[in-house]
Amino acid sequence: MITSCFSITGGKFDEAGSASRRLKEQLKQIGVDGQIMRRIMIAAYEAEMNVVIHAVKGNLWVRFDDRRFNMEVVDQGPGITDLNLAMKPGFSTASAEAKQLGFGAGMGLPNIKKASDQFEVDSQVGKGTRVRSTIYLETQSVEQPTGQGLFVQAELCVGCLDCLKACPARALRVWNQRPLILSALCIECTACIEVCRRGVFEIPDTEINQSEESVSEVHTLVIPRAFLTQFGSKIPPRVVLAALRNLGFKDIRFTEEWERELRRVVRRYAAEQKQHPVISPICPAVISLIESEFPSLIPQVAPFMTPIQAAVEAWILCSATFVAACPSQYTLLERADLSGRLRIVNPAQLSARILPLLKARTETAPTVQKQSVQPSRSGKNGQAVLEAWGVNNVVEILEKTEKGLAGDFQVLELGCCETGCYGTPVFEENPYLAQKRWSASGLERLRPVKAVPIKSPYKARTGMRLDADMSKAIEKLARIEELTAGLPGRDCGACGAPSCASLAEDIVLERYPGLECLVS
Amino acid sequence: MKLEELIQAIDAQVLQPGSERGTEIARVFAGDKISALLERAGPGTMLVTSLANTQLACVAELMDCPVLCLVDGTEPEPKLLEAAARCETAVVVCVLDMFETCGRLHRRLYGDNFRRS
């Protein structure tokens, strides 16, 4: 994965095009050629010229590997008042000077869109504009794989098979003492991380590979507040906060700011709905679970982004560093970060950086005072809100909801980790202790933010298809059923699959050589 | 068709030689909007335009376009010639207007038969 940032100065027509030229040199080095290069150059040059023509300054961020090229061009400028009009071929607000040079044909954004496989433009009037483009370097399916938020250190596995039983999506296999995640099935909850005593599963370490000109702009840190409570009783949250500021982060924001706003808007939204309960998209892993296992409940999910996605939206025009508290947050951040403009760090990386600062500043912590930390069970006007935590509880409640047995609640706020992000196994502190420590810290002030409606509807995941050809898939299904019927049905896991049915599927799809039932 | 032959057809003057005088030209595209030129430029394409600024060289470089033809005897900005030299793009200028230039180039490339390039 290569990440680069090229700066662009507004109004300097003589220098214009240099970012695109430098980008072309990079792409030539990895062998991008022909039609794909043409499309990338059209998108990059048009986006660069938009900054030169309309903005004060901007950056062209790119990130690419051998499969896809992602570009984000973010500017500080007047913004676009009417995006629909701006997308209309022929419409232009370019200056007379630009028009004299041959620009201002009103073809910039339409040309970028035409050249891109995926295109997006966002703008804030008076602040600036962000244009995003993805161009596939090779043919690939539209389906986005999940499971990329989990890094597996297979060599640590002792083959205890605990993870097989813990995975609610039956996405894990342990073959030859090597765990493997079937990414089409993984919902990126934290069940495997939680249960594994050997630390086989973790959030990937992110490579910090940005060019120097971008680093100075990264000055906001977005963290779950649970992060501040992870350093024991003698280092209170405000000391951790001060240490983070000493690292150079001028501003520190909490994902709970967006979570609180989401709760508020979903409760209001639920009050207007006829069908209950409305499911609040608080936890991205729960959404993933619904998309995979409970697609009939998708219409009941409130049409808002998860808190971490809404937080990313707040930084559409500048850079920020995000701490991913779980694999599903990591994946969403990765997807949102098409261009490498945002930095994603895992909590362990950040902890390692502030530990030396904290050691020097240990002090006596205030005594935790008695106060209620129980989340409210009801919203305004006696609205019935059910909060439930832990993946097993979530699965059970979704099953009941599917059967129409949870209609007495207006809103479901479900999270895969105990007590929400305090309970992610990426954090070592007990979630109840961590939560209490936070509430005693007096740092409760959360700044007002906006909830963000989803741009495209939540949709069912196709999961693992048995075969691209439907008639062959039907044949395979019949063989799986036949094989399953001949297996003992004990779902013991000794074969490395979580159930007899999973083993039958693995055998038919030839996922691993020599698979067989070790019991029968 | 060789670039040399097209240059002769429009009596153009070579202001900046490209990488090779024997470059093969398969298509001609004429226009005065950078976006349109960008979209149609490519290897083997001659761009005909009445613009004369440095961005023409940038478009040619990004899209691997071998030659720029300026019409109406337009005098190019010196920086255009410098940029064209750097990216080995030929720049030629002819005194004919856009219509006449395109007519002659079309006839030379495709004869009297109409063919959209």
C-alpha cells in the first residue's frame, strides 16, 4: 500500500498540474499503464485544476495497491452551494482568467465521475470541498470483504478451539493449529479476541507512511474515552489526556460525542415510526451481524451512520488520527480512509507512545465517588429503550425481534462488547472499573456534534456463495446436506470447523485438504 | 500517418521538435476547452487548439500526447515551449484558422471520405 500527499496552491496556473505529473511518475513505477492510467490522470488533473481554479489551497491524497487506486482531493475554498448543479455538464463558476486559459467548461466534476469506478463529492460552503475517486486496477467484485480489521498471529495458536465456539458467525476454522477467518462470514465482533488466551487475534498495526507535508496537519485525535481509563488507579483520565496533548495533539475528541448524538436522534426518529423496535446503529459489529444473519431486520435499523463513521464525516476537509477500539471500527475507518488522509492507530500503539510520559506524571488518583453509572433504560417521555451488551445477548435479542417478540421496546441500543466500547477486549481494564473511573474523572463534557444520515442504505450481505453458477451451487448444497446428515451432529469442533454442517461445507468447497470427521 | 506529412499539409512551422519527427499520428482532436482536450488526448493524437498556455503541455504530458498544433498563427507563451521541451512534446504553429486546419488534416488523414476520428 502506497500513500502520498501532494499539495496544490490555488490560483497558480503556471504550477498547476505538477501534483498529477508527480503522481503519474509514481504510477508508472508500479506498472500502471494504458486505459487505467488515462482514467487516473483525467480524474487527478481535473480535481487538481478545480483546486487551482476555485480554492485557496488543497491537498491531493492518494493511496493505492495492486488492486485499487484511491484519491481524495481536499481543498480550503468557497465550497459548492449546489452540488447537483455543479455536477451538471456545462455549469461553471470559474473566473474569467481561468476561462481565458481554456478552463471553466463545466466538465471537471462530470469528467472525474466518468473516469472513476466510485465517485463522491462533499462540500461545506465557506470551508471547502472534498472529491473522492476510486479506480480499480484490476477487475473485482463490488462486494467489500470484511475481516480486514482482524490480524491473526497464527503461530501463537495452540489449537484449543475456544474461538470456534465463540464466533457467532461461524467464520472461524482451525486447521493444523492454524486459525483462519472466512472473511465473507466474519462480522468483526470481538468474540475471538475476547476468548483467545494466547492473543492470536488483534487489530492490525497500521503503518504510518505519510509524506512529511501531511504530518504537520494531523493534529486532532479521536478516541473512545475508555482509552483514558486504561492505565490503572494511579493514573486518572485527565493525566492521560494531558499526556496525549504532550504528544502534539492540539485537540482531542471522543467517539462518545457522536454516540450521544446518535442516541438522541434515533430516539426522536423512533418516536415517528410505526414499526418498533427501531435498532440504533450504535455498534458497527451489530450492524454487520444484522446484514449477515438478520437481513429481515435491516428496515428496522435507523438510517444513520454509526458513531465512528459520523466522526469521520466531521473531518471530510482535514486530517485526523483515529483510535480503532475494535476490528469493525478499524474496517470502517479503513474504508472511509480511501486516500490515507486519516491515520488509524490501534490502542496498543498509542499506549506505547504515551507510557513514558505517564510514568513521569503518576499521582494520587481521586477516590471514586459513589454515583450511578447505570445507563438509562428509558428515553424522553417514558420511551422504552433497551440497552443490551455482549454478542450472545445481542444475537438472542435479534432472534426475538425477528420473531416479533420485542415490540414492547421502541429503541434497541445493542453493542457486541460488554458496556459498549469500555468492554472491547482490546482494552485490558475491566469494563465496569473503566466506566466508573471515567464517570469519577469529572471530564464528562462532550461537545455538540451532528448525527449523519447514511448515504446508501444498509443492505444484506450475500455471505459465502457456494458457487458463482447457481445450478452448481444447488448441486453443492445438496451434497452438503447429504454429508451433514451422515455426520454425528455433535458439533464438537475437533475437525477444526465449528459445526458438522460447517465441516460438510468445507469438504464440498474443498477449503482445506484432507478434512474429515475425527469422531465418526 | 507520419507527423511530418501532416505538418506539410497545413504548412505549419515547428517551434519545438518532439521526441521523433517520424511520430505516427492516428487521430486529430480540435478544441479550446482543456477538459475536452484532456479527455480526447492520447498516444498518437494531435491536439489542435487556439489556446497557447503552459497547461497544454501538461495535458500532453499526462496523456502521452505527442504533438500540439496551434492555429491562427498563435504565438505560444515561452513557458509552453519550455514545458513541451521538458516532456518531449512537439509544438507546431500554422497561420490557418481552425476550420481550414482541421479540413486539411482530415483530408490528409482520411481522404475525401467522411470518417469520425
